[in-house]
Amino acid sequence: MLRSVFGKTLWEGRRALVWWSLGMLLLAMTALGFYPSIKASAADLQKLIQGLPQGLRHLFLGNAPDFTSPAGYLNGRVFSTIAPILLLVYAVGAGARALAGEERGHTLDLLLSTPLPRRRLALEKLAAMATGLFVLALVLWVALAALGPAFELDVSPGRVAAATFSSYLFALALGAVALAVGGATGSRGSAIGIPTTLAAAGFLLVSLAPISSSLQWLEKLSVLYYANGSTPILNGLDPLHVMVLVAIAAVAVVVGLAAFERRDLSA
């Protein structure tokens, strides 16, 4: 395993990945545990939700028409904000460490002193980040799908998988941006700041779009829209949205690799 950059990166991050996995399990358990009380007061809660400003309702609860239904609850409680944000934090952190972090720690030149092309190094780092992120998404899916029925959350495992996979792609796209910026600039701060700004702008655009019909086009500029705008837990995966997220990751990697291969590394 340690003979490759991919294996070395996963091995070095194994403890952090265990703690992150426990965090995702705790997120799932917390969300599931609250649902019986939500269901018991469904009528009153739905009236309260309808009184919220449309932008806030759309941002924090998503597009599901009934927050108190099992699918609507998981969409609003987990997949509209919390799950994408947690996966995003992991992905951006891992992407920023992948190249910029190694360069800042003066270990990148050591890795490249071996007969290892820069392109392969970056791609193996990307694969390690994507694998760790997939493990977290898998933990979340298994917890929700397996434990949901015990808490009266009877949602098809396939629908939960669709919503989880969309959140995974959202985080992977911005994690790839973090890795690309780090490779292009050598700055860990920029590698964290740029994808984080894109995510924050995405949340803002999604919250502004429902305010007026003239602003609805804004949400299509948001990365978050392509993660949950089609409400995958109700409607399944939208192929176009999947392609957009994959395209963002692919373009970021191609541009980042080209810059990383030409750039003089800091000593």
C-alpha cells in the first residue's frame, strides 16, 4: 500500500478518516432521532415552515413540498445543508493538503525526487481524496438506509443513495478545485479559500433565486443547485446535474495539472 502516493496518502489520513466517519454516523443518528417528534407535531410544524421567507425555506429545507414526510425531512435536515457542508469541508481540506500542503511542509520536493511524474502524483492525490470522501458518503448512506425504518423514516435505499451521491459529487467537484488551485499556486490558503467562496456564493444564490421569478436563473450559477436542486431523494439523480458536477471536477483537474506541471516549486 505504501509503495504508491495513493496508498501513502490514505494511510497517513486513516485516523482522521475514522473520526470523520464517526462524525457522519453521529450526524445520521441525530437526524434520525429527531424525526419521531417531528412527525408527531407535523401539522403545526408545517404551518410554521410555510410562514418562513421563501428564500430561507428553500435554502434550509430544499424543494421537498412536505418537510414532515420521511423523504422531505431527510432532504431538509440532511441533504440540503449539513451533509454537503461536512463532505465539502473534508474534500476541500484534503484537496488543499494534497499539493499545496505538501509544498508548504517541504515534502513535495522529496516525493518528486523519485521517478514520479508530477501528473501521476497529482492524480494519485486526487484519487486518495475521492476515496476518503466516498468512504464518508458510504457511512452516511448505510446509516440512513439501515437505521431509518427504526425511526419511522421509510425511504427507499436507492433514493437515499441518489441524494448521498449528489452530495458526494458536489464535495468532490470543489475538492478537485482545491487541489487544482493548490497545484497551480502552491498556496494552501488560496486552495481553501477559493472553493469555500464558490460554495458560499452557491448557498447565497440558491437562497436569493426563489425571492422573485426574475432571479430564478441565478440558482443555475450555483454548484449547490446541481447537487440538490432536482431533489434526488424524491426524483432520483438528474443526469444533467451529474454531468455538470463531473465536468467541474474534470476541468479543474485538467487546468490545475497543466499549471502544476509548468510551475517552479518553492524551496
